[in-house]
Amino acid sequence: MIPVGLASFGMSGKLFHAPIVAHHAGFSLYAVVERTKNEAKIIYPEITVVRSFDDLLADDRIELVVVNTPDFTHYEYARKALEAGKNVIVEKPFTQKVQQAEELIELAHKKNLLLSVYQNRRWDGDFLTIRKLLDSKVLGRLVEFESHYMRYRNYIQPNTWKESVSQGIGLSYNLGSHMIDQALTLFGMPEAVWADIDSLRDDSEVDDYYHIRLIYPRLKVTLRASYLVREQGPRYTLHGTLGSFLKYGLDPQEEALKQGENPAMPGWGKESEEFWGILNTEINGLSFRGKVETLAGNYSAFYDNIHDALRQGAALEVQPEQALNVIRVIEKATESSRTGRCVTIKNS
């Protein structure tokens, strides 16, 4: 088993890492940083609680460190963990700047350590279903792909770094990291990007809305998110030369984790039939319109791959270079929104 050290026990630690690591046969949740509280110890009595990130790094028994601290600390903490000889998983967004991501990748290569980014939404059930549909070519040649992630939060959340412009964050780095990663996973790096990024809530300091267009030959890719959408539309809309696919609803894994469930429970990641997507297409010359069962989501698959990479030398599913490209696209989208023009992306 791989001993894991968790750098914090906020929402990310409580929901997305501790339950998955603790119920995974290949890992042991060994230590958690809690500066003043002992919440993790109550839920996981067998763990060690340490009071600082430096204390976590000083423990030679820890093989893998999860940097799930506030976004603006990712670069500093990941660098310190790599310098301490630890393999590292970084929460999204990877870093705040391309240069920071490049430095971390170079350091990980130099020290021959694993470095990955927690792009867990590659294992959302709806995204897995879309990948299978595209692989099957049932839509023909894809011509339009739209991904929407809408929320309704018309107030400024108090006492959180996530609402402070001084921390250099916002919705484009938060949800944008997931949505751009999904698009790049499906279609590779775009030729250019156009974006409108804005703050629409009253008194908002950070961006809470974006409309991003990724430019590909003969393919229209649109990514949109907002905090001011009370009535939900489709999560995904795909159109091809043979047909269309529309999908409503959100992957159920996050809500299940909030309810205290874990991936070891029966039926994990399965979605209710009411949210299955609608496929309208032509198959072997015959028209078809009907529901497509959503594949079960599986956030544990990310950690399956991390275990196989460390113990068997398997290739990483989420490579740090891919996460760097996400930050590169976000930077170009920010430039596009600021200048009002389409910005070319030079593929590295």
C-alpha cells in the first residue's frame, strides 16, 4: 500500500480525496494536515494528524503527498513536496501560471518523481459516455460540442479566499480547469481561443462567468459557466453529421460524497434514468431516437492509475504536461477576454 499525506482537510480533502484514498485497497490514508482541529482523526481514527505542511514532508513514511490547499499555494507546496522527495498529486488548477507548471514538471523529471493533477471529472459518468459515443461514430463527424456548467449563487460567499481578487483566482481557473481539460482530452490543443470572462454578481471581485470558444478546424467547441443560472439547460450538447446528443444533469458522485457515501458502496457512480442523455441519429440507414444509459462514473479510477504508475510503471492518465496545457489555454482565454480578440495558441 502507498502511504498518503493529505495537505489539508477542507472541502477537497473531506469529499474528493480522503474517502477515496481511505477506501482504496492500494493506498493508506496515513497523515492529514489540520492546523488546529482534529476532524480527520474523528472520521479516520487510524491516521496521524500533523499541524503543518513541513511536518507532513518531514515524515519519511509518506510516499505520496496530495496538495489540495488553496489554489494560490499549489506551486509553492508542490515544489516543496518534490524537493522533499515526495510523489505529488496537485488539486486543480495545477498552478496559476504556465511558467510555474513548467518549473514543477522539470523538477519532477529531475528527481524522477510522479507528478499528476486531480482532473477527476475525466471520470464523470456523462463524460465517459460521451467519449464512448464519439469513439463509436454514431454522430458521424462531430461539428459542434458545447459544455455548460451552471450554478446559482447570487451572493458573495463570506470569509473565503475563493472570492478575493488578491488571490488571483476565479471561475475560469476553478471550473474552467475541468471543462478545458475535458475538451483537450477529446480534441487535443486548439489552434486559438476566444473568450468573454466577466464578473456578473453584484460586488464580485473574481470572475464568475465565462464563455470560451476553442478554435479547431471544422469543429465548434464552446465552454460556458456562470454563477447566475437558476434554470438549468443541457450539461452537454453535441451535433454531428448524422445526429445529436443532449445530456442534462450532473454526475452524482460529488453529491454522494457529500452525503457520506464512498466508492466502495454498491451502485457507486450510477445515474438515475431520468438524467440519461437523448441520442437522435441514424444507424445503418435507420433513424433512432432514444435514451442512452449513462456509464457509471468512477473517481477512484484516477487513484487506480496513480497506484499502477507508482507500483507497475504504468503511464499516467493525467500527465502534468496536459495540466500545463490547461493553464496555457486559461492564460490565452484571459488575454482574449482582456483584448477582445481571438488569440492564437502555439502548441508545445
